[in-house]
Amino acid sequence: MSYILEALKKSDAERKRGEVPTLGDAPQAPAATPDTGAKSWVWLVAGGFGVAAVAGIATTLLMGGEDAAPSPPALTPPPAAHVAQAQPEPRPQLEPAPEPEPAPAPEAVTAREPVPEPVPVPVAKPAPKPAPVPAPVPTQTPAPMPAPQEVRVLSTKTAPAQTDETAETKVTALADMVVDEPTPAPAPIVKEAAQTKAQPKVKPKPKPKPKPSARATLPKLRNAAAYVDRAWGSMDKGLYAQAIDDLDRAVALEPNFADAWFAHGWANEKNGDERAAIQDYSRTIDTKPDHAFALFSRGFLNLYGGNTRGAVVDFVRTQGVATDDSLRLYSRLWLYLSRSRAGQDAPARLQEDAAREGLAQWPGPLVLHFLGTMDEGAVVTAIENGPKAGLQERRATGYFFLGISKLEAKNRPRARAYFEKALATGAVQFRQYDAAGRELERLDR
């Protein structure tokens, strides 16, 4: 019986652990009297089968099965009283519990990191400085601190990666430092803003207004001669375009007015239109063939325009019609230069022409110098020691032709010096002044 009791105790313990009814829940039957040995064996066999049945039922319930395993057939049915005592009380059927879902693998649980809470943005208010962190702090370079926006962006990006309290303390301290010490706005931005504001205040430069036309501003005159006189006054002031306008009116009134055409040519020459000036001088000569100044002027432009033979013809004609002694002597000097550059025997022809001239007055000394009878020093003395009334003319013409003489002698530096002296006189009314500038241009080529 001790074996049966121990078996029942074990079954009761298993029932309590697995919450399965066992034989221990049934009322205990009175102990059998040991008067017969057959009953004892029957109880022993029945008890063994009972224990096996209870163990099978408990195992089935623990394994999750719903259908109980079939009990083995009893070899010998026990008495009714004992069977009633051994069978458990009928238990109400429980609905099968839903199978639990499989738990996730331990690795998945450990691999999933907790989502950190968002770091609050620091507020610009005084806060106690955190305790110094033992971690090494990188030394700051002398470069200027970046703008607060850049620091905040950097701290927002690095905050999720730093999960410990030390990293959060660093971020908060850095943000507090930026808030407590604001930096001024970058200088380029302020400069651009200032320039943008200042631009509307700058007024654009007004475009130069065209000069009023002479026809609109100058009154009409009574005849062509009056227009010519007013044109020469305009040229003295450098108003060559205005002079051309008056001369257009003059030739419109009198188409064969030679002096008007000559003045028209002079205005075009000074205004830079030498081709038109040659045409005007030719029209003057056609109208008045003995117009010495028109012949002399056209010869000058032909010489520096490359038409040396045309220049020789014009200066020869000038000598034949010139009534002014000074103009005739100047034409001989220009004829000498034109023949020299045209490849003719200039010194011999000059000797013939000068035999009929009195060379005592200016520019006689220059003719004598080219003939070889007066040296350079004597010419300079004649320039500087003559009457003061013609000093500017003597310097402008004298230094120019001395420069031509030095060019023929292949002394280019000395020739340049004389041409520069001629320009220094400022005698723009003489052709030698203009010629000195042209000769300097030839030297620079």
C-alpha cells in the first residue's frame, strides 16, 4: 500500500503542477482488510494500472494534446466499489486554448535598438554650466567660430548617435555656448545689402546731348562773304563743324566763290577729312587758277598723302602765282623737299630757283642752309635774334626745316629733337607745326 500511496502522492503533485485532476481528488476508500491474499493482488494490479492511466493522461495534457490516449484493457476488472473510488470526478470540457504565436528569436530582440527620444532644442536662457567632462576636449583653432545655424545642425545630426549622458551634456553645453555668445552677421551679406540699398540712390550719368546744329542756333546772314567771315571766326575757336555748316550756305549762295571753297577745304583739313579737303582745294583752283594758297595747301596734302609728283607740280605753280615774298620762299623750300622725296635732283633745282630771289629776309637763311652756304649755328642765331614779332613763326618753321636737314644727313636723333622743338612752339596756324608731327610719326615706324 505504501507504493500506491506514494504513486497517488506523485500523481497529486503532477496534477497540481499541470492542473490536471488525478486520483488524489477522489474520496479515499476505506482500507481493505488483509484477510484474503487475492484481494491484495487485485488492488496492486488495479493501482498499477491506475497510476499508469493517470500518468498517461497527465503526459497527454502537458504535451498539448486534446484527445486522451486509449487506456489499456483491464485484465481483470476490479470490484465496483473500488472502481468508483479510483475514477476521477467528471470535469467539464474546456475549450481548446489558441495556440500561442511563436516568440521572436532572441537575436532579433537584441538587434533592435531602442529609438532615442528627440533631443530638445536648447532655449536661449541662462542655465547652469554642466560639470566638466573628463573626456578630452579638442583644442579650438584660431579660425572664427561658425554661424549658430551650422552648430545647431551639427548637434542635431550627432545627437542620435550619442546615447550616453556624456554626449548629451556636450551637445547641450555647445548649444548654450552659441546662444550665450551670439556672433554678428557675416560681413559680405551686410555689404551686399548696403550695396543693394545704395544702388537706387546712384543716378546714371546723363548721356551727352548732341551739340545744337549751327543752322538752329546761328542766325541767317545776308550774303556768302558774311558766312565766310563767320566761318573763319568759328575755326579760330576750333568749331570746324559749325564752320563747315556756314560755308555750305556760302557756296550754296555763290557756287563760284573761290574764297568760300578754300575756307571749306581748310575746315575739312583741320577736321580730319583730308580727301574732302583736296577736293575743295581743287574746286578753288578750278574757280581761280592763280589762288596761291589753294595750290600751296593741295601740294602739302599731296606730299604727305604720297603723291610727291603732284606735290611738285602744285609747288611749282605756287612759285609762279605767289605775290607774297614769304609764301614764295616757303614754296621753294617745300618744292625742294617734294623733289627730294620724288627722286629728283633737288639741290640743283633749288640753286636755279634761288638765284632770282633775295634771301636776306626770313626764310632766306633756311634756303641758304640747304644750298650749303649757311651752317646750322648761323640758322639758329637768325631764328633767336630776329624781331620779336615773328619769333614764333621763325621757331616753328626754322626748327622744322633744320630737322629735315638732319634727316638728309642720316642723323635721326638730332632730327627728332628739332621736330619736337617745332611742336613745342604751339604755332598751330603754320603748316610746319602739323608737318613736324607727321615727321615724328614717320620716325616711329
